[in-house]
Amino acid sequence: MTFDDIIAALSKEMGAEIETEGGFCAIRTSGVAENGVTILMQPLEGQGEMLTTADLGEMPPESLERLYRMMLEANDLFRDTGGATLSISPDTGHVRLQRHDPFDALAEKGPANALMDFANVAETWAGLVRDYRDAPQESAAEETDFVIGQSNFFGFQV
């Protein structure tokens, strides 16, 4: 299984032609997050894996300690990230969601299912980061328990 095989299967499952350009492809969600979220997919050369990333937007200027804590708690055992990792991009300062999966695991799960799972988490966190305001909750779990287990379908623009 190769990256091109995964993209071909994804195209077939979604019923749309998805093109790769420069070794990666981009798909934009049209779900809940304002203006959607762009999801980038690219092969990790020589590793038989695909890296999937999404820029979730700028960090809000207030209460960063609390948001950092929420992100770290969500990353703990991938509890509220669907197996992905939240981070801050050193280049942009934006919140980023990223995940890498072996091609064989993607083929087994179904590339569209894997993409929808990632998109659900990305959309949820993008909305949380965008709308973040200081609130009295003591734990990220109170704010992010809804992330995992959601099976919403987000539309995509390819």
C-alpha cells in the first residue's frame, strides 16, 4: 500500500477526484468551524505512513495557561484527540492537530472513515480554540469529553 493507493481509495470512497500536488493533498472541511479546517495529508517517506495535519488557528490572547492545560490533558493517552496530538506550531504559533498512521491501518479502517474521524476532532478543537474564553471549569475533561465518540459527518471540499 502506498500514499497514492490511499488517496485513490479515498477518492473512490468520497466520490470525488482528490489530487496530490507536490507530494501532498489538501482537503477543506465545511463543518462547524467557521470557514472550515484545511486538512493536509502527506506520506512520511520511507516509513509507510501518512501524516495528517490541520491548522486550528491562532492561540487566543487570554488565559493561555488554562488552554495549554486543556490541550495537555486532551493529549494524555490521546483521550480527547482521537489518537492525534495537539501542539503549537513553532513557525506560526497556531494550534495544530497531527496524526500519523501506517498505510495498512488506513486501508483496513477505510481512508474516508479515518479522515472523518480526524476531521471531527479538528473541527471540534478549531471551534474550541476560536471561541475560547476563560470559564470556571477545573479540567479540560469537562470541556472536551464531547470530542471522542462524536460521529458527525463533515462535508469536504476537494
